[in-house]
Amino acid sequence: MTFLPFRISAYLFACTAATLLFAQPSSAADSPPQQITSIDQVQFQQTNAQAQMEELQNRMFRLAEATRQAEPDDAAKLLMAVRAAREQLILEQMRGNLNLLNNKEYTHAAEDQAQIIAKLEELKKLLTSGVSDLQMLLEKLRAIDQANKKLDAATAEEKRQKAASEKLAGANPSDKKPLDNLKRDQ
């Protein structure tokens, strides 16, 4: 029976020791976490938004490539949105804004952030509204106009050649004598 209380006391000692070990930090690495400031949160959010924007552009491009055959209009809309995002340099502006935050230039960063948000709203409108459909129709009209111009040029050349052929066909028989000489020579 003396053995049982020894086991219980050893168990209690082990539990107490474990509690003390886990309750107190044993090194500097186990120190309490540092306080996260609102600036750190904003920088993290900006980095996260930048990564998401980059991923969005890549996915839109891949989706446009994948749907080019099945949904050419939607694929064109996606490619137009990717082109617009790259032309507006949204990702580069986001990187610059993160640098402003790191350098503690908060007023400039806030202004830059407002511009980025406005550009993203324009991009959203481009993807979701009928404006992009109108722009796509305008691009198609431009292509049709260019094709019409080429067709008009080809038609004019055909008319010119036809007139020249008719002129040669309606020429005097005396004009055909040099042609007969050439035929004999062949």
C-alpha cells in the first residue's frame, strides 16, 4: 500500500513540474508575441492584395486561353481586362505603395491607395458591365472596316485589270500582228 501513494505523489509532482515548465518561458524565443500595430496590418493587407492581384491577372489570362474556342467573347473580355490592368501598371503601383508604407510616408501611401482603388473599380466595371461589350463591338467594327478597305482596294484593282483586258480584246486586228509574230517565234 505504500507503493500506491508513492505513485500518486510522483504523478502529482510530474504534473506540477510540467505545469511550471509550460507556464514560464524558458528562453527569449518563447517570449510573448510582439504587439501587432495597425501599420503592420495595413502592410500585410497591401502585400496580400498585391499577391492576389498578380494571381488574378495570371488566372484571367489562363482562363482566356482555355475558353478562347468555346467562348470567344468572354475570352476577349478577359484579355482586354488583363491588358488594361497591365497598361495602367496596377501591380507596379501596388509595389510602390508598399514601399511608401515601409518608408512611413503615410499621406502619399493613402493618396496612392485611393488611385489604386479607383483603377481596380474601373477594371471591375470593364469585366462586369456592358461597356466592355461595346468596346469589343468597336474593335470588331474596326476589323470589319479594315477588311472592307482591303476588299475595296482589291475590287478597284480587278476593275483596272478588266478594263485593260477589254481594251486589249477590242483592239484593231492590225495591233494583233505583232502578237502573231510573237506566237510564231515561240
